Amino acid sequence: MIQVSFSEDQYDMLKEIINVAMGQAGSDLATILKSFVDLTVPEIKIIEAEKIVSTVLRESVFAEHETVNAFRQGFSVSSQIDGEAIVIFNNETRQRFSEFLGLPEKSDSVQEIEFMLELTNLMVGACMNSISEQLFKTEMSFSSPALLSEKKDLRTMAYETFKRRNLKWDYTLLSKITFKLEDKSFKSDLLIFLPEKTIGTVSGSIDQLLNEL
């Protein structure tokens, strides 16, 4: 049972913080891909572990049968918060990375994975550092990004990744951001997971910001 909730004011403040963060990530991504990045309104909610799979499948920019590649990266701020981000690219995007990079020939599988790891590091780093600076006035620490799932349909990836026994928390603060390019076939979901032990810390920092208004 979920034991933590946010007030309407807290949710509004958190959405504003994540909007600023996703704007930074979108700007950095646009520089790399040399194209304007379209961003969705962030979706933020506290969800029980048992409902993660259905939520990811329902709210993803990808269809359940669509072939995707997923990457994970952990983050932390000293002893204040820790969590994990998962970035999902579809296979069409993966296959067109050589076009995005202006390469004359199609990249091989290793190059594609390396580039997606770089994009994961860029997207997660830009977004989470902005969130951390706004909430805690400091940058985050990150683990190295790693391949989570390769060339599997979204449904399979979600069920394999978010099995209840694989999750070390009972509920999480989930934030989802979708990135798209206007003039190229590129789309990606960024999922940010904050487990229950850190939600109270985030709530306290938001309250401090609200009190400063």
C-alpha cells in the first residue's frame, strides 16, 4: 500500500522542476542530433510495484509489439536520494543512427549500441543534474549506462524488467518523458524511478522551495 502522497502544490512544483530538466536534456539532444526535439508534458505519479508493467505499456510512446532497445543508468545524491533511469529507443531509430550522425554507411551493431549508450548518458545526465541542482543545489553521481534489453518487443522487455521479484521497492515515483525529432524518425522514452525511501526527501525539498516563493 502506498504510504506517501504529494499535495497539488507539490505536484505542480515537481512538474515545473522536471519541465526545466527535460528542456535541458532536449537542448543537449538537439545539439547532438542537429534537429529540433519535441518534448511531451512529463507524466509523474506514485505507483505500486505491481502496476509498473501495465503503466509502462499503457503510457509508452511505443506500441507493445514494437521492437525496442532499453538502457539503464543509476544515479544518487550522497545519502539523500538514489534511483534509476531507463531510456528506450525503438529499432527504427537505432537503424537510422548512421543517418543522424551523417555517416556514409550503415553503422554496425557495436557502433549502434555505443551511440545509444552515449545518448542515454547525455539524456539522463542532463535531466537528473538539472533536477538535483533545483532540489538539492548539487550535481548527481551516476553509474555507467548499461544495455538492459536488446531488440525485444516492448511487452517482453517490460515483463522481463519489471517482474515484481526483480524490484527492490514496493512503490516508486515514476516520471516519464518522451523525446521526438520533428524532421527525423526518432523517438525515445525516458523513465525515471525514485523508490519509496527517497520520495520523502524529495517531498521535503519541494516544501522548502514552496516556502521560498
